[in-house]
Amino acid sequence: MKISELLWNIVLMNAQHHNIEQVLRDLSLTHPIVWFSRPTMLDLFDEIPTASLYIYHVVDEYSAYSQIDYNKKKTIQNKERKILKDADVVIVVSKSLYDSKKELNESIRYAQTGSSILAFELHLIAIASSRIP
């Protein structure tokens, strides 16, 4: 679990008993950068009005999941459209996501995911060779 996810889980657990704004104050997060990763998190825009920056990180076409029904699909599409318009920055991880969402936010950025197998292999070789007497 990433540190940000862990922190967010702590915030959410505390928020069950407190107002999110109070939890953020308790954590000395007066103007946090809020990083959303799902369109269903849209409701948190209103819960964190003091954010200095709202980022929406898109890693999938959530409304295209086959197991969701028509009404849920429409809800996801509407929430995503709103979060795309309201976010200060949108980061997408594929060209197709960029193409499908670029009209809804001027500050959209394509950040390709992946890794370099060659760099990984060279690093492993360097580690292994440093252990050979």
C-alpha cells in the first residue's frame, strides 16, 4: 500500500467520527494537495474546500467496466465529467485516455506508465556484481 493510500485510509477512518476538515486541521494540512483516483471521489471536492490543488489521476475507463449496469455507468460518466472539469490538473496514463478526456480539461497531462527492463537488468547486474568477492 502506498503512503498516500495509507494516509488517506487514516483520514477516512477518522472522518467516520469527525468532519474531514477537522481531521485535516488535526494533521496540520490546512491547504492540502488532493489527489483523486476515481470519479466516485467527486463528493470529496466539497469536503475539502481548502485544498490548494485538485489532481485527478485517471488510470482506466471506469465507465467501461463490463460488470456495471447502465445506471451505474451513467452515474460514473456524470461524476467523471464533473471531476474532469473541476480538477486543476488531470493526469492520464494512456494515449486513449488522453484522447477521450482532453476536451474536458485544459490542464490534462499524459504520463505514460511502464518500466525499462534494460535499466532493471543493469541494476540487478550491478547489485549482483557488488556481492561477488
